[in-house]
Amino acid sequence: METRILGRSGLRVSLLGFGCVELGIPYGIGVRSRADMLSDDQAVAQAVALLQEALERGLTFYDTAPSYGTSEALLGRASADRRQGVVLCSKCPGLTGEDGRVLARGALRDRLMPSLENSLKALRCDALDILMLHRVDEAVIANDEVAELLADLKAQGLIRATGASTYPGGQTGRVIASRRWDVIQIALNLLDQREAAWLDEAAAAGIGVVVRSVLCKGILTDRGRVLHPALRAVQEHRDRLVAAAPPGVALSAWATRFAMSCPGVGTVLVGIDRSGYLDQACAVAAAGPLSPEEFRQAQALAFPDPEFIDLPGWDRRGWLT
């Protein structure tokens, strides 16, 4: 498995990262509730075995969050005696009050510390490799006390690096410009390539880049063959992508290799909840990045109206069920 250094954090990570959200909560096209997932007993046994298999196959980067249901605890069980070289990334809770304002210093610490302590306990570790702001808004990104608190946790040795998970629309640029965060997590895929515009600036600032949504919440997999009528334009563009994929290469594999080929990317998260999906993901990683010509061709195939792409909004409207 190819590895890369994640910016100035100095953390060495596998190019293929394990996104743990699907292990803990219903997620993606066709997964409406826990009824569409494995039963609890099956889920625990199979998830732990799957994570251990991923560790054995060289995946060293694992992305989780307190809001991802049982995923932290599952990851803790699987990695407790295999921590050397494994990079664990988890998230902060929401840092704003009911009025939408960022919490003041004391309340901020009171909100964050119990969450971090619970994450460390669930993950069975003394320090978190990356603590990442989750679903941030502009106020949280710009808040001095948030940055100071995370820097203090880093100085105490409770975390090794700080990060921010951003959304298109300028958040990524503001995080990079602030120079406060070691790592950013961005949404980047064949359909929505907006965030690629920030990759050079992130590299120049020494900020490590984690890519999520490479399969656009399942749209760029076989599950996306029939989409909600409101997404007709996306469906038609997806069909064009299928036709343009290299001969014999599945759309999901092409999309993953595209993300791996973007300059400055440290690791690419793939949601994995079955051993068969792990096999497929490892085969894609082994195939390596696209050739320069293939990459240029993929760049030219972005969805023409990227502002329309709003996965959280589509999810709220029920367009991804």
C-alpha cells in the first residue's frame, strides 16, 4: 500500500483511507435505517474482523467521529493492540450554542473535553492523532479561542494534529489562509471538482489533505444507476461518465483513482462495510494513480453546474434514499 506524509503533521498515512461512518450509522444511497444494515451482533463481529483485515492489508488511516454511532468503539476494539503506525482521526462536537454563536472559552472547553475524553476511551488510546472540526461554519473557523483550545490540547499531548472538515464555498480557502490547522478534509470527486482549486495552496502552506466523498455518497457506484427524478441532470451526467471510463474499469474504481491522482492529496477515504468492498478498494489502490493524460480527461468531465451538488441538502430532501 502506497503511503504519503500528511503535510506538516508529519503523520505517514496510507493512500487509501478507511471511512468508518458506514460501520456505525445508516449512510449512502439505499440505506434508509438500521434495518438496512447488519444486525447488532453481526455488525460488531464483522466490523471488527473487517477493520483488522484492513490493518493487515496496510490501511493506516481511519476516519471516525462521535456522531458515527458505534464506529469509534469498533475501531478501538480492532486496533487496540496494533496502534503502531495507525493514524486515528476523529471529530469535535458542535461548538456553537443555540443562538448559533461560538461558545465562550469556558463553555467551549466544557463542550469539547468530555467528547474528546469519550473518543479516547472508545478508541482505547491516550492521544488522538488528528482532532478535526466537524461541519464547521465561518464563525468557528475564524474563532481565536477555538484555535487556541485545540493548540493547547496539542501542547498537552492529547492530540498530535488539528484539522478542519470543510465544504465548498470558500471554507477551505479560509482554513488555509488562517494557517492554524495542520490538516483539512475536503469533498472532491469526478462530479464535483471545485475543491481541487485549493490543493496547490494547501501544499504551499504545508497542510495535509484528506479527501472524502470520492464516490459522491454512492452516486459513482452501481448503487447510483437509478437516481431520484430531481437528480435527472446528475443521472444523465453519470451515464456520460460511465461511457467515458477506461475500458473494463468500473466507475467507482475510476473515481477513486481520480481522487488519488490529484496533486497534494495525502489520503483518500473510501467507505467500507464489507470484505468484498475492501478487496475492491485495495485493488484500486494497487492500480495506482491515473496517467497524466487520463487525469486531464477526467478533469474535463466535471458536472457543469457544481453549485447544484449539495449532498447534505439532497439527503435532507430524501433524494438519496
